[in-house]
Amino acid sequence: MWFFARDPVRDFPFELSPEPPEGGPPGPWTLHRGRKKATGSAVSIFVYDVKAGTEEQTQVAKAAFKRLKTLRHPNILAYIDGLETEKCLHIVTEAVTPLGTYLKARAEAGGLKEQELSWGLHQIVKALSFLVNDCNLIHNNVCMAAVFVDRAGEWKLGGLDYMYSAQGNGGGPPSKGIPELEQYDPPELADHSSRAVKEKWSADMWRLGCLIWEVFNGSLPRAAALRNPGKIPKSLVTHYCELVGANPKVRPNPARFLQNCRAPGGFMSNRFVETNLFLEEIQIKEPAEKQKFFQELSKSLDSFPEDFSRHKVLPQLLTAFEFGNAGAVVLTPLFKVGKFLSAEEYQQKIIPVVVKMFSSTDRAMRIRLLQQMEQFIQYLDEPTVNTQIFPHVVHGFLDTNPAIREQTVKSMLLLAPKLNETNLNVELMKHFARLQAKDDQGPIRCNTTVCLGKIGSYLSATTRHRVLTSAFSRATKDPFAPSRVAGVLGFAATHNLYSMDDCAHKILPVLCGLTVDPEKSVRDQAFKTIRSFLSKLESVSEDPTQLAEVEKDVHAASSPGAGGAAASWAGWAVTGVSSLTSKLIRANPTPMPSETTVTQRSVPEGDAAPPAPAPDTPTTSGHWETQEEDKDTAEDGATADRWDDEDWGSLEEADSVLAQQDDWSVKGPGSRAGQVSHSDHRPLESAWNSWEAEGSWDQGWQEPSSVESPPEGTRPASEYNWGGAEPSDKGDPFAALSVRSSAQPRPDPDSWGEDSWEGVEAESRQMKAELARKKREERRREMEAKRAEKKATKGPMKLGARKLD
């Protein structure tokens, strides 16, 4: 039986890359790229060919193998694995690039920033300090060829071939025999007759000075060139001169050199170095320190190198969230770093964390996720959105924080294209119906209508037919003027989704009623939209063959392309109202009647005065507690008119700057007359509240049961003198109609009229009053219980007994 010896190189778990070697330290060592066979992860492999070296070099190489295997420090090249045979030595380390190659590549790309160089030198000096002060070892080979850079831009000290003990154990320094390395030796080594007193670190600090010179000026031609600092920064020149001084006694210890450079104004005193030092010690930092660090980190990332952010900051952010309870503060820097990742890396590193974050109950976490959803939505696939994201997001409709409810509705614009049939056409529509119909804050109803107009094209044909007309018609009857504008523009944005019959019988009657709206912005948009629909109807009337082309989208399946067009046409709302709503929520509590006098909005003839609406002004948390019923009633009346009288403006101009509208004082109709133009109007975005599944668009459009008969005394149209001048004493022929209309409002053909705003207001007041009554009763019972407990503990006192202290 034959036995074959196994080839250790073939069984080695790492393999060399077919690419040519990258170089390496001077001598027989060569540096190759490689990978781990099992995982494919990148590594660097230092190869020493025994045949190519002398016996002395082989012994030095084996000593370096042993040193690198036993020394562990963050700033020393990390050993992973090794292989020693009769023919070669293999040392596997983390994937690195020689410093000379790295500097040359970065110079071609624009060069390294000073802060990067300061941190790199900081790491090399720290490694020397570890060797000299903690290990009593002399590196004896500090030069450009002994420094390597990993993928994060971290500098690592290698080249341990000629290391020896500072205590003299094992003999003196080994002979190098390589001229390229001997030029870095300090002058005292060349002068054998000199007996200058020196420290154990003196030679390595001289070589450190040579390294600093080469980093800023290129390859060192000769030792005499060290006298000219060249491009070395002024803040480092003083400390550099100490390193290359002729007297070895005055060369500083590596630890003191770091301390000098870290002094205020020093070369290593900058934000980049401070960030790196904090990251190295983040595991022992207090939670408050971590919170402050992550809050400030986002601002600094713009000036940090991309590789550093990807490979050093990102892992720390993920670890801080996973194990450090860092919370929402890591989100902003996390998504900023995520921009540097490829799609595959983003899926592997960021998306699992994002999915986990959505299940968090931390409000700060949830609102920041919603605010920054645009940065990661393209990396989420549909199954993940429908099963792991959407079920958690919809809880935001129930949140008591208005900002979260606001961002929840806005996020639907991004999630809608990825939602399945049930979530989009059933679940989401149920929540939107509740918000639009039952919410007591006008901005909520307004932006719900806006979002519906933007995602209308993603809905199924059945849902569009059932929902859109009814929802936008309901919005046009909202007492909150921006909601009415949103309803009109919703019709316009989805004009291609209605049949000609619906345009003529359902939409135009609603729009015509808005031509006499008290708000000019509503009237302007109504006229514009009416002209658009009339033009469409007229074109079909002139050429009936166009009907099929005009109605091609009515029964079509959901069309993302059309959704993009609608969103572009309807860019008047969500983008322009966010800052406005947030400003109102934060800064404008509900005014008390005693503090603010509001001019009542006049109702034009022909319109019935609507019942007092529920308060539309978003309130701060301090105003959400139960108040006395009489105060609530007074506030309702005041704030209702306040919202209607504000200069909300046209929702058509999304690119206008809303931040300029800082004056939120209440103005009556008289003060606004002649001051508000169509071009000055601005949109309003909503705050968000309840999401219960009440209210539905299934009620649809109901035709009036009967045609109204003309009022008594109204003459037929044929009796009027239409061609000539009407005598002045006959008055306005439509006066009777206007009077009757204002006195007896005609029945509302839509079910919106049945859900009058008086019900919302009354329900809100009743709930507040009931809650106040329960609190008073609970407080009374609590006081009685305390009194009874006090009596029981003390017991009855005898007459004339003296109370003891």
C-alpha cells in the first residue's frame, strides 16, 4: 500500500491571489493579496522564500514570524494565521496596503488631509510607546516600508524582523545587511567611538523623525535632507526637530511626544483624532457621553474620509444600537454613512437594523425613521415592507404625538408603491377614511386628502371608483380652507381616473359649489379645475371617438407611472406644509378667548352658516389635558375662525419658502382684504391623530331625492327683461333665491353633510367633561381614603389627654 504525504500549502485555508505581489518590506519578503477559502474574505499574505534568502535572513524571518504571532495591539499588524515549511514561510494578516503605495494612490486622488495624517502618525507613535514602555522591545526598523494601511485608513506597524529586547536578553540588534534600511539608522550608531548617553527609545524616535519627513516630502534621499523640514506642518516642526536632534538624550519618549502633539493647537489636536480616540474607548464610556458623541458625530462625518466612515464608524454605530441602547441618536449618522455603501452592503448591514428599529416603542426612534425613510426605502423589498415594516408603521396613526402622526401619513407616499393589495386598498384606506372624516384637527384632514391624491394611481380600479370621488367631495365641505383646496386639487391631480359620466354628474356639481367659497384661494382653484374638466368634456362632445382614449386609465390597473405624474402635478401640498405644521404644533397653543379676540368670518349669502367646527389649531401637549367645559366651548369658537382666517394661500406653489411666514397673528377678513393674492398663498401640512376604523368612503355619492321647487313669488325666467335695462325698483332677480338659500340650506347630496362638524365638536367636549368629572371623583375618593387611614393609625384620643411630641 502506498502512502502519499499531504501538501501543507494545498491544505492551507488561505490562497494567494493570482495578481502580482504588492511589494513589502525590503528583503526576501513579498506581500500578496489573498482570501480565505471558506468565506472569501480578503487577507494579506507575506511570503518568504527560504531558497532566495541567506541563512541569517531565514533566522530573522522566523523571528519575525514568532514576534508577530505573539504581539497583539490595535496599532500593530494583526496576525491571523501562518504556515512554516522547509521551502517557505507564510504569514496571514488583515488585508493591508503598504503605506508608500497608499500615499501614492491618495495623492493621485487629491491627497490626504492633514487630519488623516495626524491620526496615522498618532497610531504609529502609540505602537512604539507600547513596544518600548510596556514590552521593553526596540523595533529597530521604523520606516515607510514597515507601515501598512488597512481598509479603514488605519495605520499599522509591521516589519518586526529586526526587533530585539531593550534589556539585552538574546544579544544585541541583529544585522540588517540591507542598505535601504541602514540609511534610517541614527548617527550615534555609525560613530562607534562615541559614548553618548542615550535612552532605549532614542534610535526608534530618530527613525520616527525619518518616517515623518517621508510622509510629507516623499522618499528620503540621504540623512542630511532631514535638516530641511520641507512640507512638514508648522504645528509639527518643533516636535519633529526634537526627534532628529544630534543629541540622543533629548529625544522624547513616545508617550511624551504624543502628549506634546495633543496639546491645544498641536498637530494631533483635532476633531478627527478625538473621534477616533472616543471610538476606541466607547465600551467604557457613560451613556450620557455616548449620546452626546453620536449627536455631534453626524456633523463631523462630512469632513471624515469615506473609508473611515464605512469601516470604522459604521461597525461602532451598529454595535451601539445592538448592544449599547444608544437609541435614536445613531440613526442620523447611520444613514449618512449608509450613503457610502453599495446596494449589497446596505442590504447586509443597514436593512436588518432598520427592520428591527421599526418594532421599537421609542417615539424618538420612530419619528426619525419616518423622517429619513426616503434614504433607505429603495433598499426595502416588498415582502419586507408588507410583513415587517407596514404593520409597525400604521401604529403611528394612533400615536398621541402629532409629529409622529404627521410623519406616518407622509411615509405612505413612499410605502404605497410597495404595499400589497390588502394593505393598500383595504387597511390603509380604512385609516385614511377615519382621519379625513373624524379627526378634529383641520391639518390632519388636509394632508390625508393630499396623500390620497398622490397615491391614487396606485389603488386598484375598484377602490379608485369607490374612494376618490367621495373622499375629495367630502374634503370640499371641510370648514378648514386648505382642506377644501386640497380636495379641489385632488380632483385635478387624478382627473384621468374618472369617467366622463362621473365628471359631469358628480365632480362638476361639487366644484361649482366652491365658486362662491368665502376663501379666494378655494375659488381660484375651483375655477381652474372646472375649466379643465369642461375642456375635457367639450373635446369628447366634439369628437366622441376620443372617449376611449380619455377613459383609458379609468378601469386600468394601478399605474406607478401615472402616480408619478399625479404627484408632480400635486406637488403643492406635502412638500410645502411640513415646516408649517411642525411650527404650529410646537409654538402655537390654543389661544384663550380672554387673550385673543378673533373676528368672526362672514358667511356669504346663499350659504348656510356651518355649525361651530372642532378646534383645528394643533395644540401643544400642555393643552391636551382636560379643561372646563365652558373654556372648551369658547376656545372652539375662537380657534375655528382663526384657522379659516390665516393666510394659508394657494397650495399650488410647492417650491415657495414657507419659512418666511413667521407672523401667525390672527387677522379678520377686514384686515386681509386686498392683501392676499393668489400667488402669495401657501399650503398647510397636517398634524396627525386618531386612526380608528370609523368612517368610510363606501357611502359614496347620493343623488338628491327630489328637485327643489322655486320659492314663492319667483317669476319665470321668461318674464324678466333680459335684453333691456331692468328698473331699479325691481331689485336683484336672484335676491329671493339667496335669501331662501341662507335661511333654508338645501340637503347635502353627499354623506359628508350627515357627519356634521358639530358632532365632532360635541363629542370632543363631552369626552373632556367626562374625563374631568372622573378625575375629580377619583381625587375625592383618594382624599377620603387618606383621611380614614390617618384616623385608623392614630386611634381615638381621650378627652383631656396631652398630645405627645
